[in-house]
Amino acid sequence: MRAFYGNQLKLGILGGGQLGRMLIQEAISLDIHVAVLDPSTDAPCAAFAHQFVVGDFNDEETVYAFGRHLDLITVEIEHVNIEALERLKAEGKQVYPDPAILKMIQDKGLQKQFYRINSLPTSSFFLASDAQELKEKSGLKAGVQKLRKGGYDGKGVKVLKNSDDYSELMEGPSVFEELVEIHKELAVIVARNEQGEIKAFPAVEMVFDPKANLVDFLVSPASILKEQMTECNRIAIKLAEALNFVGILAVELFLDTSGHILINEIAPRPHNSGHQTIEGNITSQYAQHLRAILGMPLGDTSLIRPSVMLNLLGEPGYSGKVFYQGLEKALSRPGVYLHLYGKTETRPFRKMGHITVTGTTIDDAVAKAMSIRNQVKVISAS
């Protein structure tokens, strides 16, 4: 175990968004020196990092210069420069997740091939070098096109329900996936440390905004059968072990209408599907990520109480200086926890914060959350 106390360890985070911000809040409790690299001068981490560097985390020399004076480097976004991380690792820096894993996850085609090679359940697929090849191979049947690289937060994904949708294919190397008849969308956060200790959080159910293709809200724990919960965790643990992963891994899953559980995608970092762990579980995903990459014993992932996480997304039709409507009424209720990300400008469907709502039962938490969901709106001040 490395020394993790008394500001002896210098941790670098590539990416300065809200995930990094919440990671810093946990790092403060361990008195860790945190440096952050992000291209935006007003990123959510800017006011909280011990050292905030403005720069491109996709530029090799920028990332290398940022990391060479640090002890440990991690990410809050997977789309970062791999070559620099490989150089830093070769020079003895601790880099988690491993650069080879990040490189694979950056490519959705390699992801799907990894699942197939390791006998992990996922939907049927094929790879195509361009839109024309995808059209020819698919036979214009229903499916999902995913660009192999660059997709994020619903971008780079196109659902193809009929032949008309094929007139708007995205150009570039892609994955074509069989269209799954989805009953529920689930996610498991799993953590593994250097010693091979591994723990999974109970699966959650995610409900997506159909326009933004972003999580609207999630329910923890998911309302699924006990054996399905066990299977979700088994798949996530097997995947983390197959990757020899160190850190937090978010595993997004489909429960189809036949009862099968399939891997959709993975994220090698703290994730939107784990925000509720701050109030809803004994250990948060952020504390667990730090424990994992520091080689500490992993924390207890048990539920404290059922919870619902509401994403606060910018309302359509509003851009400019942010104004949060309805917060006072929401916060007057017990078991309501507000997390704002420090973004001063709103725009349609931008992630501006989240609210966690806890209850004595799942039904209690859901009822309270749905009421709050209709009260709170993210609009602009003018």
C-alpha cells in the first residue's frame, strides 16, 4: 500500500468535470494533493483542485508534462491520450486504469470483441469500416449503429428501426448491434484493487430521456429478481477480473424481454449510474475508486437505504446564465440531497447537477423523487 496520508501522495486526474469534482471531495478526506488537467478554464474542478492545469488531455506532450511530476494518474473521462500514459507508466508512474485497458475501451469494436473472446454476454454484432459496408452487411434490418471511437453521452449512436433510417447513417468505422428488446436498462459499479480484492455495488435501474439519450433518473436497488441481481453482479465481477482492472468500472447492462442480461457498454471511471452511492450506500463510488487505486482495502458496498438519483439537465429552449427553479420546495422534504456541478451556463440537456432522494422503501423514494422531478427545472436567468 502506498502512503496516502499527510499530503504525501500527488494524484493527477485527466478531466475536470463533475466526476473529478466529486472525486476531489473524497480525496480531501485523505489529504491527497490533487492536480487536474482540463481544456476549460471554468471546469467544475477548477476551484477545488490543489493544482489546475488548462490544457488538452488528448495532446501527448501536454498529458506527459502534466503527469511526470505526479505519483498516480487516473481519469474521469476515457477519451484521453494513451501514448502519454504509456510513457508515464514506463517511467514508473502508477496509471489507473491501465493505458491498454483505456485504449480498448476507447474503441467500441474492441470492446465488443473482448466480450465475445471472454464469453461475456452481449448482443450480436458485426464491424463495418464505413457506412456503405454497414448498409450492405446489415441487409437494412433493425439494429443500432455505434461509431467505434469518440461517442460519449449518447453521441455517436443511431438507432435504425427501418430502411428509412439508413439514409442518415453516420460515416466512419462502426459497430452494428442487433436491436435488443429491452425490458430494463441496468448498471453495476464494480471495483477492484491491486491485490485483486473485488466488490460490486447492487445493480441500479436507469431510465433514459428519449430526446437526449441521457439518464433521466435511476432507482437503487433495481427492481429485479434476486437471481437477476446476482447475475448482474457476477457478470460485472467476471468482466473486471478478465480485464485485470484496477479502479472503478461501470458496467451498463440490458435486461431483455426474455430475461437475458447482456453487457451494453462499460466506462473505466466513476459514472452517472453511481452518483446515488454518496448518500445511498455505505461507501460511495468515489471513495471506492480512491481505495482501489491506492491499494487500500475496499469499502462496504451495502445499501444504507433505497434511493433515486435525478439528473438535473438543462431544459430545452433555455441557454445562458443558469437558474434553478423549484429547489427550495424540493429541499424542504426529508431525504433530499442536492449536488450542483458549478456550471454557470446552461444549455439544453446539459448535465448541471443531480438530486439524490432517499426513502424507507423503494416505492417511498420513487414517489418522492417523481414529485420533485416535476417541481425542479434548470432554466436560464434571462
